[in-house]
Amino acid sequence: MWSFRDVTERRELEHQLRQAQKMESIGRLAGGVAHDFNNILTVVTGRVEFLIGASNLNGEQEGDLQEIKIAADRASDLTRQLLAFSRKQLLQPRLVDLNRKVDLVEPMLRRLIGEDIQIVVVRGKNLGRVMADPGQVNQVLMNLALNARDAMPSGGLLTIRTANEPGGVTGNGGDGRSFGDDSVVLEVTDSGCGMDETTASRIFEPFFTTKGEGQGTGLGLATVYGIVQQSGGSISVRSAPEMGTTFRIQFPSAAAVDPAQPAREEPETRDAGSETILLVEDDNAVRDLAQRILEMRGYKVLPARNGADALRIASVSNTRIDLVVTDVVMPGMNGREFVEKLRGRAPGIPVLYMSGYTDDDIIRRGLLDSSVAFLQKPFTPKTLARQVRSILDARLVVGL
């Protein structure tokens, strides 16, 4: 007796699982690398800021420092892309109308991709809104447009389509996710050279690129993947050699979601003072830099290597501590755990969290809770000083 069973669907699900596990592993690696690299960049950019404008520099030396600063800024952009891929960047989600967003970005895309590529926009009617970071949606559109441009070196057609999608529908070749509720689809299609199946299966991996040496970082589509995933969406690719490529993104519909609070503008503030600050940072170079930045502005700084060291300093210090500045990711006791223990002794003490790695509940909660302050690494001396002063001034207002 012969028995037959179609295992196509099972094999496809196994492939999707292996792919998801591979991407998750790469994401964890990328996030860890970005965290360590952001500490290094914090020191580089901070020390360069100290030197730029010094009275004993000649023009050539000043130019060298400016070039170092530009290079450090570019490196910071790369780490932000790694954090985007690993879904550990800091997002500020808002209700977004994708039709409106495409309309706003389209003129920029036309300048970006050149006159030999025609752009056609097909807007969905009565399009639902999505909850996403508007700036990151811009980056998704620009990265996909740039990828399409590179696939059409002799010109072609770029089509951007939006549409509502009923619940439970997922795109071909996707990551296996489906949405129980309605979703909103964004598709970007080019008429370019296309890809074979092997290339398409790796297209979202960081540093994977089909371009020649020096022509791309291989982070553009990895960044798109991370932004979409972190926004609760799903992305798939459909392509074949000489048949063009379609990237299909599904975002959960946010029709029933209340809009987040609008971003607040930071008021202009002085950046000096005389208060006492407990500074907790396990990276010696970053801690020394932050201490110097604050002491140059008149603050008394109590440096600590980790949470346990900071608790000891707080317990023996005869000086009132006005503010705690602490890293989030530290060995042994992380910043959140340290603050919880410290506030058991000193309730209400204000805290400024800092990190180059944003995969932590306290940071995500900080987007919605105005009592949680966060400083993203790498930071400049001016950024650190202004945020410290802003927190201290706010404490004075409420009489703490």
C-alpha cells in the first residue's frame, strides 16, 4: 500500500522558522555590537568637542578635528541602523496616514532617484492609519526607493501602492506572520533586474549586498526589516531575475488606538550648575568623559563603576545627591534595578538614564511617562549638560 502526504506547507513553515531564528540571532549580535560601539563613539565625539575651537589650534588642525567629527557622525548613523535592524532602537510612535506620508516624501524621492525613473503612486481609498514612528516610515520609503534605483541603472518604473487588508492575510514569501485584525499594506515595486531565490532569502541580512565593493553598506534593507518588525509589522519580498522586485509591508491597523502624545519641544536652558550628581557608568572612558563634562560646568560629581558601588557611595556621602545619571545596561545590577534600590532609601530622587542599547522596559516606558528621562548614546557634551540642567530645573519648580 502506498501512502502520500503533501509536505510542502510544512517545509515552508520550517524554512520560515529557520529564517526567523537566523535573523533573531543576527539581530542580537547587531544590537550588542551597536551598544559597545556607541560607548566608543560617545568618547570619540565628546573628546573631539573638547578640542574643536581651542585657541591653540591652527586651521589645518581644526579641519582635521572636523573631519574626525564627521566620520564619528557617520559611524553613529551606522549604529542607529544596526539598532533598527535588531529592533532595539528608540521609537516615538504616532498615528500615521500612509497616503499622506507618501505624498510628503514623494517629491524628495523624485530628486533622490533621478529623472530616468518614473514614480507612480496608487493610493488606497479610505486607508486606515497605522501606529508607527513617522521619521522611521520616511526612512523605510527612502531605503526602498534607493534599493529600487540601484536595481534600475538604466531607468524604469517605481510603483508605490497602499491598501487596506482584511485580517488573516499575509503576503507571499513573507515571514510567516498574519494579522488577526485588519492591516494596512505598503508595497514598493520596481521594474529592475530582480533577484534569484537565494539572494532574496538573504536580502534583509545586515552587511549582505549585491553591490560592488565600496558601493553600499548592506544595511539599508536590514534597517527596513528592523523598523517594520519593531513597529509590529511584517515585510516580505517577491522577485525573480529580470522580473523586478516587490517589497510588501503590512502594518497592523491602528483605527482603535489613541494617538500618542505629541513630541514636546525642549525649552532653551542654561547648562551649568553647582548641584551634586551621582554618575553611574561601567565603561571607564565614558564615565571619565561624562564626569569631565559635568565638572567643567560646575557640578560636583560622585563617580561610580556600577550599581553596587553607587549604592555604597550614596550611603556614605555626607552631601545631598540632587540627581542620578546612570547607564541602563551594566553587569551585575542594571540601571533600573539600581534605581529601585536607591529610591528605597531616597524616594523621589530624579534620574537620567543613558544607554546605547534601548532594549529595556524602563526606556520604552519613558516614551509615555514624562517622569522617565533618557539620553541616547552617543551624546555630545552639550546634550548631556542641557538634559541634566533641564531635569534639575524641573525639580526646583516642583520644590523637591
